[in-house]
Amino acid sequence: MLAPDIFRRETARLSLALDASPQQQLPADDRLAQLYEDVKHLDDITFVLSCERCRRELDWFPKARHIIERAQQVRQGLGDTTSALDAWGEFRRTVTLRLNLDLLARSPEAEMTRVGLTALDAQIARRLGGFKHLIEMTPRDMDFKAKEFQAVYDELSANRRTEDQLIALEPAQPKRIPLLAEGDGYDR
């Protein structure tokens, strides 16, 4: 889902780069609100790349359909990396907006569960310099971490798929159920 701050930044860039419309009217707040509603399903990186294409290809401020058309083209050009890009958008938003360093230092598992981070996210954060490093980065520096995130995500996801395939091939082990001892609350 598209972060509102990225939407505002990119629409401001579009306003500066492109003429408002053939009638020379700047986009009104209600038009921007409707535009956000129409494109908020896009992830951050796809939206940014679509806006870059709009700035290069259009003469006027784009409508939602122009951005969505370019988003589809961007996704087709990216191929299988879309899932990594979606993961990056969600990871970035969670780390920068929801994660609390104090709570993370006191109880890492509880804080990660609270904000919805997984063990895979923790491994990726470790490889990218740690949560503290990521939280302290400027938004511009964070933008440059996308490719590194994608490479680490793809590598760790591939390893996880391989591990899952190996586990699926192993014969199932029977579960051992411990016997209840007297005094466990189940006295006969």
C-alpha cells in the first residue's frame, strides 16, 4: 500500500515538472485526495517509478489511469521482482513508522510481533545494518537501500523455499505425547 508521504512527495514533483492541465488549473486538494484513493493499492517503488515515467512522457498532470497504466508497464518490466518490491515497501513502512527502538531493546520478540515483522524481516534487517541503523536513516538514504533489500530478500527467500522443499521430502516423525503425571490437575 502506498505511503501518504511518498504520494505527497511524488505529486509535488509532478506539479513542478508538468503543466497543471490544458486549462492551467492546479490540481485541487479534493482531486489529489481522489487520486490517492485510486492509486493507494500500488506499492511505494512502483508508484515512484510510474511517476518518473509520467514526468518523462506526459505534458499535463496525470490522472489516475495514466499512473496505473505506467504502473502495469513498470511491473511487467520488473518481472518476478514485484514481490520483493512489495515486501520492501511494507518492510520500509513498518521499520520507519511503527517500530519502537526502546521496546525492541527490551523485548525484541514482543515488539516484532506487535508491528508484524517476521524472522525473515529480522534476518534482512541484520544484513542491512540492523534495525537501529535503518530507523536512523534519512528517507533519501532509505530509498537507496531498495536494491540491497531486494538482493537479500531474494537470496533468503530462495534459501527458505529450498529448506521448505527439503522439509516436505522428509518422512513425517510421529509426535510423542507426554504422559500426564499425577498432580498435573488431571487426577482420576
